[in-house]
Amino acid sequence: MPEPFKNLFNAQIISGMGDHFLKAWPDFDRDHFVQAATNNLEMLELKARSEQITQALRKYLPEDYSHAGEIMLSSLTPEDGSDLSNIPVNTKGISGWAVMPMAHYVGLWGMHDFKLSMMLLKEMTIRSSSEFGIRFFLIEKQKETLAVLMEWTNDNNEHVRRLVSEGSRPRLPWAMRLSAFMENPEHILPLLEALKDDPSEYVRRSVANNLNDIAKDHPDRVAEIAEKWLRAASKNRQRLVRHACRSLIKQGHHATLKALGYSPAKVKLEALNLKTPTVNFGDALVFEMALSSESTEDQALIIDYIIHHQKANGRTTPKVFKWKVLTLSAGSTHRAKKKHPFKQITTRVYYPGLHKIEIVVNGAVQEGGAEFELEIKGAQNESQ
């Protein structure tokens, strides 16, 4: 069984942080810091653990922010040109996830010294990521912080460039939402424009995730950007745009599909056959389909399927699943088979009863869905 994610912050890591703070500042009360930062640690999840470490830093670092910043800076693993983001606290210094509570400290108590805070967040992100800490400044000092982020789009370090796009995501998971950018993404689009052809896949992936966030509030604007960015686009940029538009593709957003080269499909679902009309929990729904072209030209198709899941209240909720991307020749028929597993996962609770499957082509639900029964034995159902 994999190690719980929350254990990225454990007693050993926290003790190591204390060691490095003590090296940087001989008056640091290491033992009481460790005691405070590890208090009831097993009861806390990852974010709460990080916040508890931040509060311990506030208590045991000097009240003077510039002095505290100097200590944190000195405690970081020395930069040697290698990727330090996945290296935990070691004898050389602090890096990896242990940087997260330090960046949070900067965000909470460094607003009055903007220049020092930007320097600290940059140095910290080289060793991990300051994507949570930078958001305090994007909220309180938007104009100044955006100007710094624009400068960082040209930084030599890919972690710094990624901070530009990841830290400005309107809906970054686990983080404060940036409501100003949710309302008006034009503030951050110049940053994404500057990074769209970044040489690092790590950075381009972050740009795509930022656009995917924007798409949840401004789908038509993202469709416009997709159409613009796809003109004479490299393969890397094409992949970025497709990843950025993944939610809109699932939704069948027509302007986005058109930008990606997918017109309304001229097809007919000839057959949708369920090989397992009754599915036992733990097994899979097995289905086959036949999709015929009604066009005299070849067609680019995105084929997905929807499962309407039974809920506790007796209603069903649809969920789109990705399936195929293909070119359907004029007048031809495409046949395909798929297994869709029904097994215990952390992100969904399953309920027994009547479910439904539908085929979606280029965002349009095809006529001819089919129903099936999901059976869950009592013990399995209770475990959900």
C-alpha cells in the first residue's frame, strides 16, 4: 500500500528542518519548534501539517522579518544546477515539500517587504514550488506581483517559469482561489502567452492547466485562445492546447471543438450492444458499438461515452469518459469494443440500480443509449 501523501511532512523531515534553522541561527529553539510542529501530527492531513509548521516558524523564528528571511534563505539546499524539487531535507539543506510551509510564512508575514519576499519565493521555488505563497501577493499587490512574474517568464530556471503559470492559476487545487482572475483572466493571459512555447514540458503543462482553470469561467475566451494558438502551431503547442481544452472537449463546447478541427459529425450510431447488461461491482461493463459515416468526406471525430451513475436519492448523474480520437472515412463504419470497470475508488461512491450509457461524438450525444443494472453485494456497498 502506498505511503499516505500527508507523510511528506513527518517527524524526521520536521526535525531536519529544525537542524538547518539552528545551523543558520544558533539561538533557534530547535526542540520546541519540533515539538510544536509535530503536535498531533498523525491526526492532520497534508495541508494542515504544513500550516502547523508555518505557525511554529512564526513562533520560533525572529520577529524581525528580514532576519527570519535570512535564516530561511540560509537553510535552503545550495543550488548546484540540478533539480532539487524532489530531494527531501538532507544534510545540505531544505528542499522539496518542506519548502511549502516556508513559502506560506512569506505569504502571511512578508507583505510589507515586497522585494525581499519576491526574492525568497523565487529561491524557494527553485527547491520546490512557491505556488501557494505567491498567491497572497497576487491578491494584495496584484500589479506589482504580475510585473515580477512577467520578468520571471524569461528566467533560466524552469521551476521559476512554472511558478508564473502555476501560481497564477485561478483555481489551483488546495489553494486560495484568485477571484480577480476568475472574473477577469485578461490580467494573466500575457503571462501564458509568454510561456506557451516554453522549452520545458513541465512549464507548458502548467500553462495548459491554467487555461483549463480559466475555461471553467470563460469557455468562449479559451476557445478563442485555442483557435489563435493553433495557427501554425508546433506539435508541443498543439498538445498544450488540447490539454488546456480537455474540460471543454468533454463538455462538447462547440467553439472549442471547431477550433480543434472537429465539425458537427455526420454519423449514425448503428448499434450499441451491452455484453454485460448486469454488472457486478468489481467487474466491468463491456459494450460494443458500430458508428457509420453519413458524409461523403472523411471526418475527424472525438468519441466519448457518458455513464449516468445512480445516486443515493434515486436520480442519476452523468460523467463523461474519454475514449477515441480517429478519422472516419467517407461512407465507412467504425466498430469498437470497450470495458469500463466498476471498482472501489476514492473519488466516487457507487450505488446499485439502473444506470445508462450513451455515446458522444464531437460533443453531440447520439441517439440510442442503453441501460444496464449495477449490482453491489451488501458488504461491498457498505464499504463505499
